Amino acid sequence: MKRLRVRVLAGITLVTGVLSWGGARLWDSMGSLPAVPVAAPIVLAIIAVVLGATALSFRSRLRAQREREPGAKGLDPLLAARAVVFGQASALVAALVGGMYGGMGAFLLGQLEVPPRRNQAVYAGLSVVASIAVIVAAICLERVCRLPDDDESHGRGRRNGS
């Protein structure tokens, strides 16, 4: 499984943001701009909390197992792999969503004197912040679940199954 790359996520966010900004300008010139849902930052924040809590739980379980504490509950490798895949997928979607709402928010910055547009800009900004939180939590989860010999320098020549 490949690790998340911050540069790739930033590139996705930037490209999506530019496209969203251009789309918002075009859409606004042809009529009314679609609203940023109030639930967008809430859902993203919930995903960030779930990923963060999972990372903290896994970290404490792995630490207890490593220190051979009595009654330490081990971590199922399949569960860890599923959590990492969920985190990676969430980070990719958060990069897309963060870019989309970032572009829309950038467009709305020029219209803050209109109260409904100001509210939409706030929701878009909160969505971007929550998207960043999802990405950070996913990277933390990935680092917690990394195997000790999972170094870049040791595993370069190896592929899955070989």
C-alpha cells in the first residue's frame, strides 16, 4: 500500500480550487450560485474526529502491546489495513472537497457585503478547515499503522506479492 503524499493532496486541492473558482464565476454570471450546505463542515469534522480517535486508539493499543503490558489487547492487522484504506480514501475526498469549497469561498470573498453570500463564505471556509483536519488525521492514522520495517529505503525494490 502506498503512503499518502502531501504534495499530491495539495495538488488535487489546488487544481480543484481553481476549477471551482472558475465554475463559480461562470455559474454566478448565468444565474444564482448553488449554496454551500451547512452540513458540509459538520460531516467533514465528524470524519476527522473518527480518524483521529482511531489513530489514538491504535497508538495506545500498539504501545501496550510493544511494552508487553499484561492484558494488552493486540491489534488485528486486517482491521489496521482497513482503517488505513478508509483514511486514505477520506483524505483524497477531503482534498477534492476542500479545493471545491476553497474555490467557491475565494469567489465569495468579493461579495462579503451581501449577508447570504457572507454566510456561504463562512460555511465554505469551515469546510476547508475541516478538510484539512481530515487530511491531518488520515496521515496520523497512516503513520500509527506503519510497520517498523516500512521504510522507504528498505522497500523500494519490492512490489506486492514479490
